[in-house]
Amino acid sequence: MRLLEERIRKDGVVKEGNVLKVDSFLNHQMDIALFNEMGREWKRLFEGERITKILTIEASGIGIAAVCAQYFDVPVVFAKKSQSINLDGSVYSTRIQSFTHQRVYDVIVSRKYLGPEDRVLVIDDFLANGNAINGLISIIRDAGAELAGVGIAVEKGFQDGGKQLRDAGIRVESLAILESMDASTGEIVFREQE
């Protein structure tokens, strides 16, 4: 998606450790007009798929997933990174290692919001090693639901997550795929997409 790539080139900052800082428009301050275009694009890419829920993980995926959901006219469910007193009943849970935060989270989804009748589209901001996405897929499978596919804003194509998911037969639609990035020069190279 050229619009997203252009925005990353303009406002993204490459940091040491393969970190792309996009907090001015994607995952801290949010550009809703950009999110709308992203939602439209995912709707186009997944046209004809019967989607009943969108699943993401807190916190950065929530804004993108919520805007995207209006194009599918379905609810968003987000996996919580902590138990709260408001979460009653039984839950699906898994452990996810975060690339960005370098820690492991126990994430949970209430069983009343995800079940065998659901066909789920996973939406998230980044895909690096695939840990978060694999954790969400584990929750979907535990619920007896069906995975329709995965929509990613920014995929780090030089890391293994996207390849592993695709090799496992999972449909992944990333709007921008980074081929490489260099913290010393700030250079970002995107993979050509069809």
C-alpha cells in the first residue's frame, strides 16, 4: 500500500535493533484517515470472505482493528495482557513473547466473545517473528473458531514471522513489507508487492 509506505518513509524512524518507530501516526498518536484507507484495503483484499470477528492484541492493534472493523461490519475482540476484575467467567489464554518490549505476556480472551461459530480476521500493527500472531491463532483454535486470515500494517520481511505463517498455509496480507532498514542511514527499503 503506497500510502502507508510513503508515510513510513516520511515519518518513520529506524532505530538500532531492527526497530521502526512509527508512533507519530500508527501506534501512539493515530492517523485515523490513514487507518480508514488501511481498513478499505483489507476489506478489498478479504472481499468475499465471511468474517464474523476481528481479533487483535492490546494495545497498538486496537485502534487499527477498530477502524478496520467498520468496513466488515463486525465486532473487534482484543486479547488482554492482564486479568482484570471486569473479566468474568472462563477465558482462553496463551503466552506471547513481544519483540518490541522483550518480555513475555500472558494474554487472555473471554470465552463469551469467541466461539466455534466465528470466522476470524486477525489485524495487528507489526509482524516480526510472528509470536503475537501465533498466540492469537492459538486462541482462535482453542475457541474452535476458524481463521480467515491475517492483516498486518507493517511486516518486517527480513524476519521470519511472515514466511513461517505463509509456509503454514495461513493467508497473510501485509500492507507494507520492509525488505531492509538501516539505523545508521535511516534508509528503508520496501518489498515490491503485486
